[in-house]
Amino acid sequence: MNQIIDKVLFSEKVAKFVVDAPRIAKSRKPGHFVILRVDEKGERIPLTIAGADPVKGTIDLVVQKMGVSSTKLFDLNVGDFILDLVGPLGKATHIHNTGTILACGGGVGVAPMLPIVEAFKKAGNRVISILAARNKELIILEDEIRKWSDEVIIMTDDGSYGTKGLVTTGAEMVIQREKVNECIAIGPAVMMKFTSLLTKKYEIPTQASLNAIMVDGTGMCGACRVSVGGRTLFTCIDGPEFDAHQIDFNELIVRLGGYAAEEKLANERFLSSN
Amino acid sequence: MSTNKEYLQTERDKEWRAELRKKMPAKDRTAKVRTRMPELDPFVRIQYQDREVNTGLTGQQAQVEASRCLDCINPTCIDGCPVSINIPKFVKYIELGNFLEAAKTLKETSALPAVCGRVCPQEKQCEATCFYTVKLKKDPVAIGHLERFAADYERESGSMSVPEVAPANGKKVAAIGSGPASLSFAGDMVKFGYDVTVFEALHEIGGVLKYGIPEFRLPNKIVDVELDNLQKMGVKFVRNFIVGKTASFEDLKSEGFEAFFVASGAGLPRFMNIPGENYNGILSSNEYLTRVNLMNAASEQFDTPVIKGKNVAVIGGGNTAMDSVRTAKRLGAERAMIIYRRSREEMPARVEEVHHAEEEGIEFMNLANPIEYFADEKGMVNRMRIQRMTLGEPDSSGRRRPIVLEGSEYDIPVDLVIVAVGVSPNPLIPSEVKELKVSKWGTIEVNEETMQSSIPELFAGGDIVRGGATVILAMGDGRKAAASMDQYLQEKMKK
Ligand SMILES: Cc1cc2nc3c(=O)[nH]c(=O)nc-3n(C[C@H](O)[C@H](O)[C@H](O)COP(=O)(O)OP(=O)(O)OC[C@H]3O[C@@H](n4cnc5c(N)ncnc54)[C@H](O)[C@@H]3O)c2cc1C
Ligand SMILES: Cc1cc2nc3c(=O)[nH]c(=O)nc-3n(C[C@H](O)[C@H](O)[C@H](O)COP(=O)(O)OP(=O)(O)OC[C@H]3O[C@@H](n4cnc5c(N)ncnc54)[C@H](O)[C@@H]3O)c2cc1C
Ligand code: SF4
Ligand code: FES
């Protein structure tokens, strides 16, 4: 059981939770995630560790309301408990000093990007971050990202904030302007797919952090399998970050819809029972 | 174990045993037919995911069955038992009507008799080497059913004894994983007086016994009683804790843990790497069974989804395949099929499970192997291509090698495919502990006598050492490791 110490609403659909988890706060590294189960009936869902305070023994989780499980978590408040929480899971991001890093975050993907941006900055890189979302409301963690970036570019689909356009528009502008040594893409699968296509064109090594469907998160089930360079790998133990240019994004997108029918039903049941 | 011989002899010479032998002539004993295990009607049981198929012998049935046993001078059944349970002794206690003593006899050697009585492949072990099978060519004594009876009787009688525990010696040891290997290790170590903590990655204790083997074969409540007992004896259970991730071995050592028993299992599912295998609706048996057993996905009350297929193909012929296909049937499959590349004789599953599966209307497509999957426009599997096989010469495992029959491909419609073609050792611990010696298959290498690994304070057993094996072997390893870890720590103390 892990208690919620603080909750910050970023928008109607996105909130940050500070959760008591002293062991994980100590052992986690950028790129790691946790699996949690809100209650007895709950699903096990993966969430990236967006930050941690090893002294206070807390970790930060940023969650976006999607379906039943994320809504159940979103609805918890300070003082409530999360029934099960396990981590840190996955492989940590390979942080090194390479020169200029272009970090592209889409929607809630900005949350997992934050600790990575911080680590790359601390390792001595020049960091340019692009935050993209559908509208101004959905741009999150801007101040925190600014703290660890040399430059921040905001892109919104509707132009309600920053520049109007997709993440790739911003990215291409930077790439044409200056030498980018490495790129990171975290966000919806479609956004990562197009970012990857772009950086491939310019031959910039790119890491994408995948949000595959998971059950255990320990390599036991294979629900999270992805094709990378023609090989089947498990996102939870081999990832979640992979060489974006090798990832079969189309397969990932299809697999994310694997339980769409069941999820839709569950959500309808959930909404009508509340 | 020949050192055992004398002990067996002394036990056999006891008066009550001698008298019991005289009570009935051997020819009357051998004239009896093996008692059938009462079971739920197949048409009824396929409607319930959680009703146990075998309902258990009555006391009277058990006594009749026990009276078939000849109490042999040379009890060959024991040779077939991986942990050398004193079989005639417990069986004769049942014949005598002293069921609690029978249970106690089992517990001298086996940590979880109620589990083993249900899941051991007896037909390959004790019952295969029973005098009836070997010499009389008759059905063996139903040793497994009797084991289950005695253990259930003890549990249900409410007089289940919590074993005595030696005074605490203040030494902390850890077990990693909470499957049968760890549970038996923990039971022994706590009896020796150690402060034992079991760390489990998942949110439930029990390993495969909980997330893998379904309710209709091994009810959770049976495992829970054992867990309760261990807890009463002082074993601590920590869930949601991955050793090597949540904390390292070094962290745990600095917290006072002096030795470790790694029993992290063989949880990594294998796939066949054939075209289309990553379509939706194709999953490993581990995923399918975990969703249903651990996450309760079949119930609408629970949030985890599971696909309820109408045409379900399960690839493989082991226990995992049988458990998956029978689960699919219970979740409403119209056609639940086993697709296995060899013939029925080579199937590694327990014979009883295959038999139950047949009664439940499972279709067996033997000598068949999938080669490709096809999907609809949404990426959902809807068809699979199968190739026929034939059997050639025996391979290294002694089983006849399946050979492809060229040009024999055919397609069948499917909407759910469960791949149950084996598991690999859990890579977590070996990848976190670089100095640990592992085989080319990824299993941890240990001294077979002591279960000690290349790192002195680290012992290992169960599937992480053997690859996918059995519950009883895992338990045996746990006991061996406990005995030698105890010795190791005592010697260390003397230094
Ligand atoms: C390694 C990893 C890290 C993640 N980190 C975060 C995080 O920091 N913050 C956060 O909000 N989310 C994160 N996710 C995604 C999060 O786990 C899912 O949003 C959540 O499981 C959805 O559950 P649900 O029951 O609320 O929605 P569901 O009812 O399961 O789904 C609702 C909708 O979301 C889609 N969906 C389902 N699963 C996913 C998924 N894994 N990713 C994207 N869409 C999905 C479905 O297709 C459906 O349309 C992460 C996922 C992974 C694998
Ligand atoms: C579906 C199915 C049916 C089976 N049927 C039979 C049968 O009928 N008869 C039979 O004899 N055998 C059967 N088996 C095999 C039997 O269950 C296994 O051989 C046995 O469970 C192995 O026990 P174990 O203790 O080694 O590990 P497991 O039972 O596999 O338990 C290992 C546990 O360790 C945990 N773990 C792993 N890494 C870590 C870590 N780093 N930190 C903390 N925890 C960790 C895992 O989450 C898991 O719970 C079956 C197996 C399956 C999957
Ligand atoms: S071999 Fe068979 S008949 Fe002989 S003691 Fe063992 S169970 Fe009884
Ligand atoms: S989530 Fe089960 S193997 Fe990755």
C-alpha cells in the first residue's frame, strides 16, 4: 500500500501524484516505470516515474485520464492509498554527453520525458525540448522542462498556445537550423512514428519510449511485445526505450487496440455505475 | 536413497503394519480394481471456471483403495518419487483409518501434499514404478489420490498442526519468488529458527500455483491455507518487491540478510516466431492464464479484460496448454482445440488432464503445427495455417521427432490463439547479478547436492535452475537448499 502525499491538477484530464515509495525513490533512474493496481478489482497499469525525492521517499507519477484504470487513479486524493505499486521497471535511459539533444514530448509523454531531459542536461548536453499537444490546456510541465532545457518550443494542433502545428514541424525547424546529435521521442504512438520518420530522413539517432499494453511488467506474459529490427522484444524488460528507426510502429499502433472492444465495454459499465 | 532402506525396514516391521498385512491375503488385495476418483460431470463443470473437477475420495473409498497396496518389502513406488515420500507408510495409515497420521507422514518429506496430490504427474513417478504397474500389469495404487485425500482430511478436520519452530537464532535470510520452491525453503528455514522473508514481484504470493494453474485443478484456498500456516510459523511475505530492481542484493545485505535462495521460476514465455504471431488475439499461455487466474479477467466485476474466443486454438501439449484450452472452453469457446506437433503419446501433460480435456469436448489436432497467422483489417487474428506432421526417428529427448509433411497445409478459422510452447528461465536475477554463473539456457548453475551457486551466499532451486519442471522437484530443491544453507551459515558462524 502506497499513500498519496500530494496531488497537482495540470488540467481536467492530467494530474501529478506524489506517492510514498521510499525504496523506489532510491533505486529508480530516468526511464524507469512502475506498475500499479488501484484497488482489488483493478488492472495493473504502467506509469513512468516522472521524478523522485529519495530524501522524502516519494516518486512522482503523472497520469492522463484514458479509460477505467487511469480514471480510478485520477480520482484518488491526498491521503488515499494505492493498493499495489511495484518498480522500478524497465531499462534506464542511456544518459551520456553527446552534444545537442532534441527532446520531443507529446501530450502526457512530457511527464516521462522530464527526468530524461534533466539527466541529459546534467550530463552536459545542450537540450532543446519540444512540447506538443492538441491545445494549450494539454501542455503540461512547461516550467519544469524549461528548468532543464536550453530552449523550449511549444506546438499546439489548434495554435491556442506557442506555434500552430505538429511536433514534427517544430523538430524539422530545429534540425534544419543546427546540428542535432540525438533525439528522444515520447508520446502517442502516431506522434513517435512520424518523429522517427523525420529523424531517419536526417539520420539522427533516435530513442522512442513505448507505451505498449502490459500485464505484469516483469517479462512474464509477452503482452508488451514489439518488433524491433525484425526481432520480437518485450517492452517491459528490453525497453521501454528502443532505437526508434528499428521499431515497427504500425504493429505497435494495431497492438494498442488489442483490447479496444473490451475496454470500451468496461468504460461504459464504469461510467454508468458512477 | 539407499540410506533410507534401513529406516523403511524399521517402519515396515512395526507391529501395526505387520498386523495390517495379515488382515487380508494379497490375492484379495490384487483382486480389487482401482477406485475411481469422483468428478464433476463434464457438462456441468465446463460452465464454471472455479469448480474443481476432481471432488475427492470419501474416507471409505480411500480405505478401500489403500487396502490394494501390498506394503511391499521392496517398495519400488518410492524410487519413482522425486522426494522419496514413505509411500507405503502413509497408505497403510489410511487403510488403518488413521488419516491424521497419514498426513503427518506425508509432511515428513513434502511441504505441500495437498498441492502435490493434485498436480504431480504420478503416472510418470510413483505410480509408474508401483508393483502393480511393473509386475502385475494392472492399474497402480492411486497414490496421488490418496495423498490428496490425507492432506485434505487434515485440513478440513481443523486439526492441522502448525509445525514446531526452533527458538529464533536472529539470522535473516531471504527467499526470492514465492512459488513452491520458496515456500518449502521458507517452511524449513523458519523451523530451524531463521528469520525468513519471502520477496515476490507480483501482488499475490504463490508463483505458478496462483497465476498459472487454474482453480478447477488447484483451488486457491488450498494454497492459502499453506501460506497462512507459514505466516503463523513466522515467515514474512513481501509482495510487489523485485529483488534486483526494487532493491539490490547489496541493499539487502546491508539490511542484515546473510543468505539468499533464488527461486524466480521460468516465467519467460516462448513464441514460435512465425509470420503474423504478433497480431491481436494471439497471446502466450502465461498472459492468458494470468489474466484469468491472477487478475480475475473473466469476471465483469474486475477491470482486466480477456478475449472470450469462439474458435480457440492452443498450441502445445503440456500442462500449460491443457490448462489454457480448458479455461477457454469454460469461458465459452464453441471450438477449443489443441494443436500439437507430435502424437498423443508424446504429450508432456499429465495423463489425467488430457483425459479430462477429452471428456470436456476439447478437440485434439495432433501431428499438426501452425506456420502462419492471418488477421482482419483491424489486426485481429481470424485464420491460421497449419501443416501436418509425421513422426520420424527418436531425438535426444527420446521422443520421436516430428517431420513436416510437405504440401499438407490447411487453414482453419480462429479468433483466439494461445501459444503454450514452453518457457525460459526468468532473466531478471542473472542480468542483475553479473558474477552469477548461468548455463547457455539461462538457468542458474548450482551444485546439485547443495543448491549453492557460484556466489557462496546465494542458493537457487526450482524452475530457475531446471527450466520448466514440476512442483515436486521445485519443493525438493527448496528443502535441499534450506538444509545446506543452514549448514553454510552455521559453519560461517564458527569461523
Ligand atoms: C512504459 C509505460 C509508461 C507509461 N507512462 C505513462 C504515464 O506516465 N502517464 C500516463 O498517463 N500514461 C502512461 N502510460 C500509458 C498508461 O499505462 C495507459 O494510459 C493506461 O494503462 C490506460 O488504462 P485505462 O484503463 O485508463 O484505459 P483503457 O481503457 O485501457 O484504454 C483507453 C484508451 O487508451 C488506449 N490505451 C490503452 N492502453 C494504452 C497504452 N498503454 N498507451 C496508450 N494508450 C493506451 C486504448 O486503446 C483506449 O483507446 C504508460 C504506458 C507504458 C507502457
Ligand atoms: C499453467 C501451468 C501448469 C502447470 N502444471 C503443473 C502440474 O500439473 N504439475 C506440476 O508438477 N507442475 C506444473 N507446472 C510447473 C510448475 O508449476 C513449476 O515447475 C513450479 O511452479 C516451479 O516453481 P518455482 O518455485 O521454481 O517457481 P514459480 O512457481 O515459477 O514462482 C516464481 C516466482 O518468482 C517471482 N519472481 C521472479 N523474479 C523475481 C524477483 N527478482 N524478485 C521477486 N520475485 C520474483 C515470480 O513472480 C513468481 O511468482 C505448471 C506450470 C504452469 C505455468
Ligand atoms: S509399490 Fe505399489 S503396492 Fe508396493 S508399496 Fe508402493 S504403492 Fe504399495
Ligand atoms: S508486460 Fe508482461 S511481459 Fe511485458
